[in-house]
Amino acid sequence: METSLFSPQENLNFIKVWVSPGAKKDHIYGWVKRKEEVLLKLSVRQPPEHGKANEAVLELVSDFLKVPKSSLCLKTGLQSRLKGITVTR
């Protein structure tokens, strides 16, 4: 039985991301389990100021998922390390 890392909602998918801003390099560590959730763990160089880290997160996630950045929308966690991103396909 195949399990999806996405939560399907019609043509939308929702992923949770754990971010370390202000890191030495942009890096995706991969899928990790935290408590009851599966998260995409990553770090970005941008500081958490004026939305810079959020923009870097969307860029990194779009490269990782091989989808255009325009298909991603940050829905939750604008000022948090735990973010929720919808992916339209």
C-alpha cells in the first residue's frame, strides 16, 4: 500500500515544512517525522526578516518538488519555523 506525503484536497496538496533560517547554506535534509507529522526539513541562508526567509523557502521547495514557484503558496507559519505550503498542480 502506497502512502502519500501530501494531504490531497482536490487539485491541492499541503505539505508541512520545518525551517532553520539564517543558516550557512540552503539545504534540504529531506522528509523527517516529528511527533505525529511528516515534515520537509530544510535550512535557508536568508534571515527571518521582512519575508526574506519565506521567499527562500518557497524557492527551495519549488526546486525540490520540481514545480514552478508560482504553484506554491505559504498558508501557515509566516512568522514560525513550522510552515504550511499548498501546492497546486
